[in-house]
Amino acid sequence: MKSLWNRPTHDEVVNRVARLTPDRAPLWGKMTCPQMVVHITDAFGMYCGDLKVGFKSTPFQYFPLKHAFLYVLPMPKHVPTARELKLRAPGEWDAELARLRDAIARFGDRREHTDWPLHPIFGRMSARAYGVLAYKHTDHHLRQFGV
């Protein structure tokens, strides 16, 4: 399973982000490319504990569902997201891309941290789980926009 803790995978994601353009159309879903960039930037803020997101008690907090979603199954299209990850309107394109690159780098610097915030769906997660989820979520949306 790919993880953003793996340097080649991290670099691959950064290179794919660089290929985005603001007018790129989605292959599925309703978000524009600038909205998607803001969404995944804010998701990294959530992973790092900077963006507080409401917690919901779900069966995905427990094995085997949590394990299956994180490590086995592909991320399905049209999955609902936390309201807080849909609130911020995109700003100027180059500035938003720079924010995303900074968010990815900041996340990468947290590998050795042990104080990970509760995920709104999966609850308590390890650094390993966050590395996999961060890759999986980002990859999902980059594929949504064909990169």
C-alpha cells in the first residue's frame, strides 16, 4: 500500500499536483479543480490537527471495516466528506497550489509525531494509517482530475 511517508510516493504526488490546471474538468463529481485543491489542502490541515473537524461515531472506527477501507479497498467515488472540508472558497490559483505543496511538505515533516488527531470517520489512527490515508485521498482526487 502506498504511503506519503515513502519519499518516491511523496515526490510522485508533488509532481502530479504540478500538472494540475485551474480549467481541468473532473472525470466524476461536482468539484472544480480549484475547489479540489482547496479540499485536499484542508484535508492535510485536518490530518495535522490545524483544522478542527466534527467527530462522528461510525463502524469505520473498528476492525475490520477500518482496515479494509484504509488498506484493502479502493476509495469509492462520491463518498461524502466532512462539511469543514467544503467550506473554504478557492483563492488565486498559484497561491492555492503553493498552499497545497506546503501542506504536503508539512504533513511529511510529521512522520515521527505520535499525537495524531482523531479522524472524523476513522477515529484514532496511527502515523502509518495517516500516511496511507493521505496518499489514498490525494491520489483519489488527482485521478478525479486526470493526473
